[in-house]
Amino acid sequence: MTVPTDENVDFLVCDEVQQEPDGKLNLVGLYPTREVRIEAGLKLPVSLNLAFVFILKDGDGHFRPVFRLVDPLGREMHKSSVPDLRKPADVGHTVSMNITTIPIMNFGSYSAFLEIEGQQFQRNVRIFQ
């Protein structure tokens, strides 16, 4: 078993991700710069629906991932196990998580974590107005 390496893990943020039976992903509302702008004039708190996609380009083995979302003040907002994955060495694999009604209490950098066998892959998303 070989855990993916951080430099070979890509990350996408969008409004929603749908997994097709053939392995393809349908991304709705992709945020290409990892920045989510809230409509001007809206007052906090607001709720967002966001999807987080980790793309594993290396690694090999059977893993039990965990996903976490942490707000700019360091508070854990969401934690869940992700279905087990079997990742062959020569095939890319995606791990995606749709989260509905995320309560945005503060603007700033939100951290999405994917943990695989004790290795944490942290990616940040800036939410601002």
C-alpha cells in the first residue's frame, strides 16, 4: 500500500458534483480559482451548497478516507467518512463530497481536509464578498 503524495493530489470546488456509473464526474458551477464570492449586500450568516473534489493521481491500495471542513476560526464544521476506495497504482481516482447548507458565519479561508491512512491533504477555499 502506498498513500498518495500531496503534490499529486489536485482539488476542485464547485456547487455540485455528480458521479456517473462509468467513473466520469459532472461538475456544476466550478470555481476555477478556489474562491467563492457571496452576492454583494447579503448579510452573514448565509448558507452555501458546495462540493469538494480531491483527485488522486498516485498511490496504490485500499483506503478508508475521512473528509473534514474547518472554518476560518479553526472550528470543525463537518466530518464524515467517505466510502472505502481501492486505488490501483496506474489509475487516477476522485474522492468527492457534496455538502448542503454550509453555514457561513465568517468570511475567510475555509480548509477542506481529506485524510487517508493518517496523511492529511489540506486544500483552502476563500469565501468572501
